[in-house]
Amino acid sequence: MTVAQRVARGIVLGLLARLRSGQLTVMEGERRLVLGHGSPQAAVQVRSPRLWPRLLYGSRGMAEAYAQGFWESQDLTAVVRVAARNARSLDEWRRRLAPARVPLQTARGLRARNTHARSRCGIAAHYDLGNELFALMLDETMMYSSAYFPRPEMTLARASRAKLELVCSTLDLRTGDHVLEIGTGWGGFAVHAARTRGCRVTTTTISREQYEHAREWVQAAGVADRVTVLREDYRDLHGHYDKLVCIEMIEAVGYRDFDTFFARCSNLLGAHGRMLLQAITIDDRAYEVEKASRSFIRTHIFPGGCLPSLAVIARCIAQRTDMRTLGLRDLTPHYAETLRRWRANFEAATDRLEDLGYDERFRRLWRMYLAYCEAGFTERRIGLMQMTLAKPGWRPYAGPTSLPRRPRRSPRIPAPAFAAARRRNSARSGGTTAYLGTSASAS
């Protein structure tokens, strides 16, 4: 162990000795050190002394060290939960240092503002990693957003459809509505809304792979006459719509453009319009220190992204729109369960992912990503909110005169990427496809 590694080790263990909640066991060679007390309880096996200097870089250093194999744990989620439980004391120190960091954050923010080109690059870096990667991890709806579990025993696919129904019913989607969706994903919402409500949907994404997949699914589902898929930035959209849906897209907007986003949404809605926003949010008290940080997620998973806080959302709505808030629903526990299911699918697909060229470092990085987010929701370091907004002219049952269309029970048409992945995996494994959403435990 080098001198620098010894010094870093002393600093890290000194900080860990101050754990106020939760217990962490550190195993290093023959040494075993138990820090803190109570639950959650986690254990870490140090594989290399190179771990210690990396931990001085916060979440980014912790994740990079794990990806490089410098440490192991049988329960990554528990490790991150212990860290999340004790993050508030660290936030306080970071807030005290915030004034000194403002010039650096300002300069970094100016360099990294989400221009059209930079937004496309940031989205491509995550969502264009390969449709089969996501098909192996998600379910047949290809919804890469929190599912909704009215019953804990539901499969992931059923819970994803329950979330889609929740969105449609909350917005009271009707046959005569024209809905704008900002953030297509792989097309799950647009296909579901058009098939079950008979409404028109215009949906947009700036991901090349999502755009191509959504167009294919729209054709296969027989709703091409009702769904238009665009590949346009939200800032370039025009027209007026009855309803607007944005499901976990705002996190990619960037903190300097939240006000632009809400102003654009307001302008795109008609006088009687309503909007549903599903957003991952961060604690108001942590927003300022996190918004321009070089965290693990912002560096390796969602470049250029930023989680808004509820206070930031409320301020943008009040200052940049004429909309008012109709309702706020907390779905945080559902996301922790969703991530647990995604992580189980991801682990079950290890061999197939390796065949596709996703090497061990990538898989470890994504294993950390899924566990990191699951822990964040479990400990409410981050939350999931579904907010309903309305224009001044909205009144209950105003707008189109047609009655709400009852959801139709029609044959399910899985996402093309999911169906293709299931066929390939079935051929590879002799028909076993449990990790693709056919078992309740992993789906």
C-alpha cells in the first residue's frame, strides 16, 4: 500500500466511523472492521488498496472502483442504502462550501449547457446502447420508467400496464383527444393510449434507436393512423394539443433549461389542456449541491442530466407558465420495486449480455447503477412524483364532447425488440426465457 493509499484509507475510515445510521462491515485481508450500528447492514470486501483514493471522489469514485473490481459486496443496494442514510450530514458540509464552488459550477454549466447537439449526444450515450440490452432488462411493454404495483405480487409487465392505465385515467384520455408525448421511449405509451382510448398521439424522441423502434411498433400494433412519431427536440415542437404527457424525460433537460421546458409545455397546450408530468425528483435541500456535480450518474449513466426538486418545478410553473397544479401523487416505493425487478432481469441475462459484447466492466457499472437508484428510492434520497397540471380554461369534462372510451381488451402486442430478444434467447437456451418477464419473481 502506497503512502497516498494509506492517507486516503485513514480519511475514509475516519468518515465511516461517524456513521449515524446503519452498519457497514469492511473486510480487508484478514482484518474485519465493523462501523456504525443498526440497519440496514452491509458488508464490503476490499480487493485492492487502490479503492481508498477513489472513494475520495464520492459516488463517482465508489462506482468506478466497483466497475474496476477494487471492491465487492453481496448486497450492493444495502451498501448504497447505508451511504444514503448518512448523506445529509455530508450535504450540510457541501452546502457550506457551495459559495466557493459557484464560479466553478457556473463555468461548468456554461460549457455543458444542453444545446440541441449536446442533448442528442447525451441521449445517444444512454438510450442508443442497443435495444436488446433494454429488452433483456425491461418487460414486453419496454417501459423504461417506474411501474405501478397496486398488488405486490404483480409481474413487471402487468405493473407497467397498470402504470400506463394510471396515466391514461388520470388525464381522462378520450377518443377525440390529441395527445402530445415528450419523450417517446420505445413507444409503449403511444401504442397503449391509441389502442385503448382511440385518441391521436404525437410523440417525439431524439434517440435514433427509440425512434426507429417506435415507428416499427406503431405499424405492428395497427395504430399508424392515430400515432405520429417524430424525431424532434421538444424546443422545436409547434401546434396545440388537448393533453400532454411527459414520463421521466425532464431529468434529461438539464438544470439551466427547466424554465424553458415548462414554458414550452405550456405553450403547446390548448386553452383547456391538461398535462401529466412523471418526474424523478431530488430532495430540495440537496438540489443546489447536486445540480452541477460530477456524480456517478451524471458522469457515467445520464450525461448532462439533472434531477429537479419539487421547489424548482413549482417555481418554474409559477414563473414561466399559466398552468396550475391539480394533483400530486407520490410513487416512490413503486420505483424501488421496479428497479429490483430490472436488476433481477439484468443479472439473469449475464451470459446473453456478454455474447452481445457488453463486457464485465460495463455490466458491473450497470449493476451499480441499478442498485444505486434502488437504494436512493428506498431511502427517499430521491423520489418519484406524478403531477397533473391544467391550463386556465380547463374544467372537469371540458373540451371534447365524446365520452371517455373504455379500455379495450385487445390482444397484447409486445414491443418488437422484446419479442426479438425472447426468440433469440429461447433458441439459445432451449426455450427458457424466465428473465424476459415470464416469471412473477423476476418480472
